[in-house]
Amino acid sequence: MPWDRLSFVRTWSRSLRQDTKVSSLSEQSSPFREMVQQEAIVVRNAVKHYESTKLVLNGLNMTVSRGSIYGLLGASGCGKTTLLSCIVGVQRLNSGEVWVLGGNPGSKGSGIPGPRVGYMPQEISLVDEFTRNDAFYYFGRINGLENDEIEARQKFLSELLQLPPRDRLVKNMSGGQQRRLSFAAALVHEPELLVLDEPTVGLDPVLRENIWDYLVKITQEENITVVITTHYIEETKNADKIGLMRSGQLLAESAPDQLLERFQCSSLEEVFLTLSRLQEDNLAVASGCTAQKSKMEDSESEMPCQERNRRMIKDETSKYKANPKQRVSRWKRFRALMVKNSLQFFRQYTGIAFAVLFPILQVCTFFIGVGGDPKGLTIGIINDEAGNCDGNFGNVWYNEEEYTCHFNNLSCKFLQHIDYSTATKEYYDDISKATEAVHNGKLSGVIFFSRNFSEALWTRMENFIHTDEADILAGQIQVSLDMSDRQIGLFLQKKLFDYFFEFYEDVVKYCKISRKFASLPLQFKDPIYGPMDIDYRRFMASPYIITLLFFLANTISTSLIITDKAKGVWNRSLVQGVTTAEILLSHILAQNIIIVINTIMTLCLCFPILGLNCTGSIFTVACFGFFSGICGLMYGFFLSVMCTNHTTAHYASAGSLFPLILLCGVLWPVEGMPQVLRWISYLMPMTLPAISLRGVMEKGQSIYELDVYSGLFVISGWALFFLIVCLVSLRLKSTY
């Protein structure tokens, strides 16, 4: 850098620093307030940081005139995108002020966010399931356009930007086609302010030139203001003003020709290099230049071109003083959101398959795989009385003259009652070998009969009180089970008890003894609720229905908001005036359709098709299923709002699945838990509803009983809680 040029820049910077205090005071004056109303964008002392050590904007000052093109130049990471986000209201400055079209973004009556601005983010920010036509209609409707206006703009912009066919999906477009369509979405409603973040990256040079010609035309003929960032410095030659940005500061802003003349450079790259070196030498000088240069631009001697633009704007001051805003009805925006959500879902064929087939798969798997009797068991037999019982079925005969009964090989008669569907019998000669087979997992248990089993059993029956201990032991059937698998062990216990009483009733019947003699003193009458021999599937059915519908809805909604944010559609919609509450409500209503489908399919499979019994109202059961789905949907949205990426959200969803299942009574009764854990379980969103649903299905209770409607209140209360948390969190994270 020549010495005289560097000396000139430093001398100019010192003079600007001397006037900084005067500038800050003058900004509070009436002329400054008038400038805020007349200029399109005014940024003063902007500071933005995401962490305490990461300063993105550092005291930045910027002025954009109405009806002009402002080119914002700078390397990646210098803060351009953050600055634009603050201008359109997506983010908020930590300190400093920003005025856009006469008001602060997000303030009441400013119209920003809203249809006054058109925003193209650096990302594509389009829904993958949109066609070209869908993208035009979505962004047109949320900005208040009618269908005929959208069609007219679509035809014009399609020719200007050489867009792909109207029925081509965004995900099937090339990167350049997606970027051009994203650009068109920002232009469709002809906004007063157009904010474009690198719209020409990767485009054909001829098309890029056409785009710049169009931008120049709309600024001159329609008084539209354009703020554009780009990596191609020399393409900003048509801009009315350019700002050179580095490390969160605006090094200079002026017309391109004036920058070249002022810094005695032959190209804008050289100007940028000069200012970058100066910034590194003296950051304070660069800051002073940035804070004061807008004041110098107001003088006629420095910038006559800028003054002409000012006069043009002053001639039209009356037009902007009223601050007109295009009002867009909430219904029109909401309808556009509903169409968007529907297209997103119905064009994801895997999602449709999931919504339809997954409930079928889950319910069928439950009914087929749970609650059935264990099969393929093997039990070892050591029969010292009759060996393998080959051809021996055991005998019982009664002597009517002596009134006595005689038994022979009753062990074989008992073994006949053991059905092969319960267990396969495998005979052993030695009890130690049978025990070793249990240890090796080959047997589920061992049954042992003593040598004089039949005689000892008769002695026990004939003279129960005076029977000695040896005969009592000999008359017992000794059973040793493998109880490491509790369900199989309890199943074999119950079956062997049932088989013994069947066998014993047959024996006493042949001996002319009342069958009641074979019964225990404990008599179980018909149950008050449910059948005597209820299976485990029926016990699990009510909490299973609740948890299934809860997590079906949760799985769908967990990623919805994260996907919208990751694709950039969320912020882009907010810039156009859509509220977070509208986006959330539209997702809820769209997903309600899926919840209704899942509920109907689940209940139809459980009750009419697979024969699950319900003694109460099926309508009440349907209410529990639907509200369980709603609660799961709200829980998914809660995770989607709280988590920043899909991985974290799915980890949180999966991590919460098992505690909820374990504590809601689906695997084990709540009464079997410690007292503290039981109260925690009752606070869960699925425990009391599952208990209430079991009362409807097994006891026939109505929805008007406390045990039933308390469950509905709990699950509805959780759904409302998750909804409120989502709305509050979105509002806190939002800048509006």
C-alpha cells in the first residue's frame, strides 16, 4: 500500500473519531428521527453475540436508502447473515438499535415481520415435498395474495429465472434450480424491502446478470429497496451503495465509484484489502470510520449521487409517513400452513406407510406374542413306582363288600393328565441326572414319584389323622422347577395344581367318595369382575393401548418442528408474518387426522377383529385412545421445541419411553411398587388413564364415574401442560 494512501485513510479516520460524540448526540435529534422514517434501514451501534467470547456484530452502523440497491460484501463468517436476521426480525440485537421501514422489527405496527419484506435466506429454506407450484402458492398466500395474483407472478418469475416445471418436487431439483425457486419465493408478493442472502451463488453468469438487471429495474421503477449479500464483489457495480464488512464491523459504506476514488484503488477488492489491513493495524480507527461515515455521506460535496436519492425519497415522503401495511388474514395464513403440513406428510410415502402399517404391526405383534401359554417345554419324570409307564395307565377299583378302594400305579394315571401342549415328558432313572439337565437348560423342572406312591396315597386318604410321616412323604408328588424364568415356573405350578385336582377328583369318584373331599377348604366363587382364568394379555391390554397411541403420535411429532427449523422454513415463515402459535396449531390439527386414523385402526384390531373383550362403552375407550394420542403429540412437540437437533430429540424420546412403560402398570401392577415410586407413577401421563381404561374394559364403568373421568383429566392436563410449555418456550426463543 502506498504511503500517501495509508496516510490519507488514517488522517480521515482521526477526523471521524473527533466527530463521533456529536454524531451520537445528533441521532436523538428531530433530523435523525426524520431520517429513520425516510431511510429503509438504519442500524446504529449494533452488538450481537451468541456466547460471551463470540462477538458476531461489534458496534456496527449501517444506512440503506429507500429505492436503492445495497450490496453487503464480506467473507463467510463475518456476520452478514446475522445482521440480515436482525434486520428482518428473526434475531434480536444484544445492544444497539435497528429501524426498518420506519419502525423497529417486531414492534407493534412496524409491519416487520410481515409482507412488507421479502426474505431469501442463505439456505434454500423450502419444503422438500413442495413442487414449484406449491412453493409459489404457500409464500403467496401467507403474504396475502389471491390465486390469480399468484398465477400471474409465477408465470413472470418462471420466465425471468428459468424455473423448472411447476410439478417438479424441490427435492428432485438441482441446487441451482432450488436457489432460483427460493429467490422467486421472496419476490412473489413484490415487497417494499427485499433482503437477499447470496441469491446468485452457483448461478449461470448470464442469469446472474439478468437478475441484477431486474433488481435495478424494480428499485428505479417501483421504489423497492434491495439488500443483497454476495461473494462476487465486482457484480455489485450496479449497487447504489455497498458496505464492506469484516469481523462484525462495517469498514466502509458508499457508492462503488466513490469508494474507488476515495481510497485511490483500481478495484473493490483492493479497497477491501486496504480497509482490512487498516482494521488489523488499528481496530479503533476502523470502528470510528464505521460509526461516522454516514454523516459524511449526507453532505453534497462528498456524495451528490446519494443526495439525489434522498431528494427522490423526500418527494415521496407522504407515501411512507402513513406507514401502510398489507394486512393478511390469519385464516389465509393458517390455511396455507395446513396445506403445507398436509403436503409434507402425504408426499412422504414412508410416513404414510408408518401411520397405516405400524399400528397394525404393533397390535398384531402384541396379541400374537403376548399372553399365550408357553410352548415347547420339557419336564423330567423320575417314577420309582412304575418306570416309564409303558402300557400302564394306572388302576383304581372299589370293593363294594368291604367298602374299600385299591390303587395301582396312580403315578401313571396322574401323568396321563399332563397334556403334551403343556410340556413334553422325558423319563430319567436317576434324579441327579434330571437335576443336571435342569442346570443345563434342557428341562424346566423335575417330578418325582416314590416307590410306594399309590399305597401311601391310599393310606393318607383312609386314615388321614393317624398316617405317619413316612407315608405322608411317600404319597407326595415332589416337584422341583426352574424358577429362573418366573413366568414359565408359575405357569407350570398352576398347570400341575390343576392336573392334580383333576386326577384326585377322579380317584375319589371311583372310591365312592364325594368330590368335595378333593377340594381345598379355600373356595373361589365366580369373580366379581373378569373371568376366573384371565390371561396376561388381557391384563396388559388397557395400558398397552394407551402407551401405543401415545408413542405413535410422539414419534411423528418429535421431529416436525426441528425439521422445519433445520430446513429454514420456520424462520422464513416467521419473517413473512406467520406466528409461532399459528405454526404449532397448524401442525397439531394436521396431525390430529393421523391420531384419529391410528385410534380407529387400533381399536378395530383389538376388539372386533382380535376379540378383546370390553364390558363398558367403546366410545369411552375411543376417547381415552384419542386423548392419549393428543398427549403423545404434545409431548413430541415439547421435545421438538426443547431439543436443537433430531439426534437429541430422538434420544430424549427413546430415553423416556422405558420409564413411562415401566411405571404405568403395563408390565407390573402399580401396587407392587414402593410407596414413593407409586406416587411418582401416578403423576405420569399414562398411569391413571391406563387404570381408568381398565375400569371401563373390565368393570364396565361409565365416563361419569370418578375412577374414569379422573384419568381423562390427567391425560388432558398433561397435553395442555405440554402445549403451554411449547408456546411459552417458542415465545421466549422468538424475537417478536
